[in-house]
Amino acid sequence: MMKLLQLPLILVSVITSYGYAESAFEQGESSHHEHHAHEHGVARMNIIGDKNLLSITFTIPMLNVTGFEQTPENDSEQKILDDKIALIEKINQWLTLNQQAGCELTQHSVQIDSENEHPDIDFDIHYQCNKPEQLQTIDVNIFKQLDSLEKIEVQWVIANKQSAKSLTKKDKRILVTD
Ligand SMILES: [Zn+2]
């Protein structure tokens, strides 16, 4: 059996609720996590498939969501952020799994990770799949909504098989059987 990738901690952490409005804009708290600075233009996606459950975390630099790096400082910036998040939350419009797997979106949440100078927006997305063994393709059509995004670094562990791929505007398909 292949050695599993070392996955970010977020993949195994408990899913938190949609709570960015209450907590994410607090500042001055000292950071208690180690953060790797993101690369502008590059989002990360981690996918774990275990039996009928498929969990996806999608981490995007704030800059590539809103066009500004900091958490919102006024109403117009807040509106830009809210509108973009609402757009990305229409997950079924940009994330498509091949139909034979019978996967249905069961829950999602969004969090703003603003503990460092390069905030990220994290989406947690969960599916329940009737026939997970039939899962073959995951298409990620988010480049239109995030027009400054150049690349999505994807890694996945599905039914104990692991692999990785860089998605671009021209190549948006994950073949999970690869
Ligand atoms: Zn940044």
C-alpha cells in the first residue's frame, strides 16, 4: 500500500459552522497556528473519499476572491466579499462529479482564515455518494468566478488511493482513477 500524503490538518479537523461574520475579523490575537504563506493565483483543494463520504476542502487566497488582501475594512469591501462567497457557495454550479457515482451535496461551510497577513478563504464541502466505487471524474469549473486564479493544486485520497494534479483554465478535470 502506498504511503499516504501528509495532508493539512484541516482535513481531519471538525467542521466548523458558517461563522466568519462573528469571529474572523477580530484582530490582534496572536497566531497560534503555523501558516504557510499562500501563493497568489494558486488555490488548494484536498479531497478525501471514505466509503460513501466525500469531503473536499478548497482554500483560496483572499486576494483571488475579492481583489484585496486584507479582511474587509468598509461596507463596500464587505459587500464584495459577501457577493463572491455567495457565488462560490453555489457549489453545484462549478463542481461536478460524474453522475454514476450518485453523489449529493450534503453540507458546506465557509471560513475566513485571517490569522496572518495573507488571509485565505476556506470552503468545506461534503457529499454523500450512493456508488462511490463509480466515482471517476470531478470537474472544477471555478475559474470563471475567480478570474485572477491561475491554478488549483489538488490532492486526493479516495478509497486509499492517492494522487495529485494541478488544474488550470485549460485542464479542469480530476480523474480520480489516475
Ligand atoms: Zn496573500
